[in-house]
Amino acid sequence: MKTTPPKRPLQFLRWFCREDYLEEIEGDLMEVFVSEVEDSPSKAKWKFSWSVLKYFRPGFIRSFSNSNQFSPMGMYKSYFKIGWRNLLREKGNSFLNIIGLATGMTVAMLIGLWVVDELSFNRYFKNYDRIAQVTKAGNYEGKYYMGQKYLPFPLIEELKNTYGQNFKHIVPISGPEGFDAVLSTEDKMLTRKGMYIGEGAPEMFSWKMKYGSWNGLDEIQGIMISESTSQAFFGESDPVGRAMKVNNHTDVKVTGVFEDFPKNTAFYGMMFFEPWNFYLKYASYITRQGWENNFLMAYVEIAPNVTMQEAGDAIKSAEKKATQNLDFRKQDGSEGSDVLLLPMADWHLYSDFRDGELQKGPIQLVRFIAAIGVFVLLLACINFMNLSTARSERRAKEVGIRKTMGSFRSHLIGQFFSESFLVVILSFLLALIAVYGVLPSFNQMAGKEIVLPLENKWFWLSCLSFTFLTGLLAGSYPALYLSSFKPISVLKGTFRAGRYATLPRKTLVVLQFVVSVGLISCTAAIYHQLMYVKDRPVGYSREGLIAVRKKSEEFNTKALALREELKRTGMVTEVAESGGDVTATWSHNGGFNWEGKDPNFEAYFATLNVSPEFGKTVGWEFVDGRDFMAEMASDSSGIVLNEAAVKYMNLKDPVGKSIRWTNRSWNVDQDFVVLGVIKDMLMNSPFEPVKPAVYITYGYERVLLMRITPGISTAEALPKIEKVFTQLIPDIPFDYRFVDQEYNSKFSTEDRIGKLAGVFAVLAVVISCLGLFGLASFMAERRTKEIGIRKVLGASVLNMWRLLSQEFVLLVLLASLIAMPLAYLVLEEGLQKYEYRTEISWWIIVLAGGIALCVTLLTVSFQAIKAALIDPVKSLKSE
Amino acid sequence: MAQHSLGEFEELVLLMVAALHDEAYGVSILSGLEKELGKSLNISAVHVALKRMEEKDFVKSRFGGITEDRGGRRKKYYVITALGKRVLDEQFALRSNIYNRIPKISFG
């Protein structure tokens, strides 16, 4: 009788045992079993089972991880392995792919961070959703003017007293720009920017306190300072309770230290705050101002149980109601303005009002930059798709074999997607490193303080989804296209891409170059506009002109001495004073009347009060009449107009005519004689037309101006000028600005956009060319045999070059033709916002197309000539 | 030397592999040891020891021919390697060294 070993233990053994051990173990077990089965079959069986069980130990159990057929892990692993091998097999191609995609992603990430920064302005404040600025809007000459941010004092009082239940806080401020003041302790003196602000501000804006509490402004002689200011004065110690002086005359006590405001907040750069009540006490004239004087600003936080809409509705007619019975309303018959709320969310991008209309500039800029980001990323994705589809024919056989071996189409799609994800993930890592590297210089260029939010889950979430999306987008075409090949035709060799197979690729190349040409045109146009405006005549000379703000009354009492001493140094040719900066208009006034004026025409002029030496100092130019003369006493009732004003007033031969100016807040009601007319002096934005302006010698006590003697360097002149100031006014640090620098800062936004757009345009072109380079090399490689045969038949290198380049050149030409009218339209629209602007000339756009064509030719020619120079013997021999 | 460590049972198996020279495979080692030790062992213990020593390069193996009573499965023959032999020598030297130091006193 032949007894066999028990079945089940044997099956168990075969299931778990390592394959390389199995034969030996099974054999030995069998041999032992056979030798023992004679004596006692049951005992032998038992022993067999027991032995099998004893093999069930780590060294003998096979590895299950790789061969478990129910888990697709192995499949994925193989996808990536094959993908990786494909990457390595075509190093050049993969390199182009990854670099191109990484560049695109870097740009997109930087732009994304920039856009988020723009959109998250003021989010630093916790009560973001509940804070608003009070503005006014009203009808004037049939037009509804909005966005008037300056309010009269009684309105703020009215809001507090009558509408207080709608608001948790009403916080007036002295001016959004703040003011410079000299802060001092016994041993230190520094100039810092600050403002007067309502007592509720710290709580309302949720200041992050380092020392002290949110009640710091309740103390009327208190001052709250920023952390950096505190460090500059008191080091690391707690300064609360320490004494300070403001502008050397006001004694104050530190009542709190707040964390410095980040750059993307409304209070960026504010280093100290003084209580509003202190301002009212010290500048008591404020409380006496009536409803006509709009000069204050106010922020509110709405009460917890009220919505923004409700609060807005409640106060809308506050001014009209309060003033309807007042005398001045009855006199002039005006009805006053609506009071509106501008929510904090709109402060940054929707608060630029000009002539009563909301300007779309800021939000358009954000959209423009965001669009660039999307386009650059799109270009990079197109590259990827093109390079992958171009390779498709080479991989057609692989697809055929895989399909014949039983691969499903879904497996192939998986394969190609995993390859694209591999590239995308590599590119993403590269891009992350790149962003980290270039962020400091990007911040400098964009004027931001962006940090990489590495601990922010939204950042990672958006990065991941963005990577995933890119992978999907970039991989979709090759994945779906390649996997659709029919194995029979591919393997038989009859597979031909066909005439139309390259059509999508060509379309994408055209699209790529449409975007590139568009970006080049935009950049060129922005630069052109910038140059045009920078060359604009300003009507005075900026070089060597220094402005010093008068920070104390001493500047006025010692004005004469200052002037004498400064001129004695020989460093300055002339010294003058004025009531405002040369580079900005501080006041606009109405109340002017003259002979021949239409009585219904309410004329407003930019008003600048200047000392008689002002003209000589800044170097303005007369077209008619003469300048003020210090020795002519009657010149105190003289007035100088600019050309714009003459045109605005519609005056002929203005010199010698008289103008009556009646203005209550200036306390003036007298006739002024026109002394002269100057060429327009550019004082406001260089992108706007010059405003009609009048210059009078009346109360010029805010700014001191001086011109450094031509030929003397500023380095030589400044110390000597400073010495005069420290001798005469020792209490105030010498603080000056160069007018030309001030002027140049007006271009900062446009300069930034220009630079950003320039960099992005260059990158876009580089990415497009990377793609073209890859495509050209692929084409050349595929046509090696053809080139060889043509050469043998006598074609020259020139012929070959033309053969290989013309396709691309045609595509780029086509792209330029499409892009040009588009760019023209976009630029026309974009430049509308600048009133002083250049014409878009066709040459800019043609130039952009030309640049794109040249770069294309260079890229493609490199490959074409390389291919054309190959020895035909070699190319024909190889197979 | 950690990698040259040799357990007691492993040493016995290795000795048997060396002794059987060219005829050592699972069952022959097992029966040889059973005869020497006079008790019955489980074949799995022999295999565990063999596999361990193969990893440590003390023995090497090859497949032999097919035999009838193994149901058509090949035998796997083990041969001691030079390293294995050296380890055995060292072990032996070590033991006899210490053994020789036992004072000659009667334990009677």
C-alpha cells in the first residue's frame, strides 16, 4: 500500500513557503515520511503536519508584497519605473520638459502669491468684515460723485451722537498718510511717522500688543508706539510709563507697544499713535470747523447686531438731515451729500476714486498679472503636451505591443498619466526650490513682503491641486491620444500619423506664440508709455532741489536767519518757502471770480502759496508777465497762473487783470492782480494732465526749498547745509528730501508693472522657445534619412535649413498675425486709464512679432543646421 | 566575530555536513545526527540551521539528481566551505584550549 502524505499541510506548505526552498523541503519531508510510514502511518502523518507547521517562520515564508494580485500597487510601481526609465532614456527631452514646466510653475506660484497678497490686504485685522470707512457722495452739476473720503468735523460728531447705536467704534484719523514727527527721550531723538487716531482704534483694529493694553489711547497725554520704535528707544525693556517728547514741546507718556503692521495693511509704516482727544485739545480750531470744511477721515466698526448694509442705510442721509435747517444751506440752496460706508474689503482695490468715479486700475492690474500667470503656465503645459505627442510615434510600437499583450486601454492611460505626473512632480519640487530662491528679489521688484507660507495648509492644498491639475492637463493629450492607437496597424508598420495628426500640435504652437507675442507687445507698450511720460516736460528743474518739511514753528520765526545763513555757505543759490510740496498738490480751492466768468461756473484751482523767491528757486518759466518780486510790497496781492489755468478760465491777455478770491477757511476776500503766466508745472501724477493752478504769496509756512549751486556735489553741500540747520534749530533733526527722487517715486507703480511684465514676457518667450527647440530637434531626428537622401541627391545646407525651418517660421508668422490685432485692442483699452499717454504705434506690435520670429529662427536654425551638417553616409548607414 | 557565530545545534549540523562530505543533504544529515545523539529530531530544525549557515557562507549547496522515494523532487546537497571549516577549527581550538587548562585533579 502506498501512503501519501496528508494533502492539506502540503498545500499549506506550498502556499507559504519560499519558492527556492520549496523543492528541497518538500523532498526531504517526503523522504522522512516514506521512511516512517511503514511503522505507523498516522504517526508519520502527524509528524509531517507538525514539521510543516514548524517551517512557518520568517526565514521560510515568501514575500507576499510583490505578487499579491489583488492590489494594484505593483502596477503603479511599474508605471513609475517605466516612466523613470523613459525619462532617463531621453535625457535632453526630459530636461527641456522639466525645466520648461518648472519655470512655468515658478512664475505661476510667484504670481499666485502676489495675487493672494493683493487680495488679502488688511486681513491682518480681525474685524476685517465689520470695519468700514465713512465716505461721502453727492450730486454736482447733474453727476453723482462718489468716494469723497474727507469729512467735516460736525458729521463725525453727528454720527457719534445720533447714530451711535449702529457702531461699536467710530474712529477719526488725522490723515491716511500720517505725519512725520520728532520723537525724543533724554538721550535719543528720531523722526517717526504717526497719526492721531480715535481711542477705539486699538481694539477695533485688534492691534497685537507687546506691552500695555488696548486702552492706551484713553490717557490724553499718552502715546502708543510700534515695537520697532520701542526697540530703537528703549531696547528690549518694557517702556510703558516712560516719558517721551513729541516735536520737542509736548510731553507724553508711553502707554502701549504694538507689533509693527505688516506691509499689506492700511497702517503699514505707522510708528506711533496719539489720542484723537489730544489732537482736538491741541488744535482746538478743529472743533470750530463747520459742515463745509471737509478735512477729516473716519473709520467705523459696526455694532455686533447690525449688518454693514443696515448701518449704511441708517447713516445715508445723516448729513442732509442735520444740515437742512442751517443757514448756509438756505443761502446756496445745496442739499448736502449722502454718507456711505466703504467696507474694508474694498479699501485696497476698490477705493481709487477720481472725479467721483471708481477707478478700475488696481483690480485690473491684479487681473492682468493673474492672467499672465495663467498664460505662462498654459505655455509650459502646451510645451509638455507637444513634446509628448511628438514622441508618440516613437512609442507607437510600444503601445501596440502592450495592447497585444493584453493591456487594457485604461492601463495605458494610467501609464502615460503616471509619466506626466512624474515630470510634473519633479518640476513642482524644482519650482518650489526656485520660488524659495527668487522670492527675495521678487519682493524687491514687486515692493512686497511676501513669505513662502510653508505652514499654511491652504498653500499646500492649492499647490497640490495645482500640481495635480497641471499633471492632468499636461498628460491628458498624450494619455488619451497614444492609448487610442490600433495595435494591428501600428505593428504592421502601416501606422502613419497622417496629415492632420500634427494639426493639434501646430495649433498649440500657434497659441503659444500668440501669447508670447501678446506679452512682448504689452511689455514694449508699457515701457514706451513709461519713457514717454518720463520725458514729459515738468516746467521746472528738479536737479539739486531739496525740500525740508517745517516741523516746528521755529522754522518760521527763524526763516530769515536760515535763508541768510544758507546762502552764506555758498552751497545753495536760492532758498524759498511754500505751503506745499512741489511734487504734490495739497489744496484745491473754489471761490474765484473774475471779469467775464460764467456765473454758473464753479471754478476750482490747485492753490500753492509760495514765497517771492520760489520761482527763482525751482526755476519755473514764464510765457507772459513777470515773477513775484520780494521788494515790491504790492506783490503780496499778486497772483501767478499756469497755462492750464488760463485755458480753464478762458482768459485773453491775463496779465494785469484782477481775480477776486473769496474763501472762508482761508479767511480771504480780496482782489489779486495777475502778474504772470508760467508754463505748466507738473505737480501731480505725471500720467494726468496738469491741473489749473494759482500761485500766491500768502501763508507759505510748510516747506522750505533750496537749490544746490550747480557744479557742487550733493555730498559736499549737504554737510554744510545740515550744519546751518543744527546750529539754528538744534531741537529738530535735519530731514530732507530730494525733489527729483520724490518725482521719480511717482513712477514706482508703473516701473514695477513694467519690470514684472518684462520678466514674465521674457520667461514666456524662453518657455515657448524651449518647446520649439524640443520640437525642432525631434523633427530633425525623424527626418535624418530624408535629409541624408536629399544631400546625396545634391541639396545644399541652405536648402536643408530652409526645409526644416520654414514650417516653424510659418507657424510663428501666423501667430503674430493673430496676436497683433488682439494686442492692439488690449493695449488701447489698458492705456485708456492714463490721460497723458502715447499713441500705440503699429511698430511696437510689429516689433514684438519680429522679436518672436527672430528668436524662433535662432532656436530652430540651431537644430536645422545641426541636422543638415550630418554626413549622409552616416545617417543612411544607420538602422 | 559576530557574523561567524555558531550555535550549538548549528555546530553539530556543520560537523555532520563536513563528515558526510558530498553526501550531505537534509535527510542524511538528520539520520546521521539522530544516530549520534541517540534521539529523534525534526527535519525542520536541520533545515533552519542549514539555511542560516548558508546565509553565513559556512556551507554551499547544489541540486542533485531525482530519486524515486522523494516523489520526483531533487535532493539538495550541502558542502562545507573554507570559511565553515575555519570556523569549526577555531571552535575546536577554543574548546580544547580551555579544556586543557582544566587542572588535573581527580573528580572522583
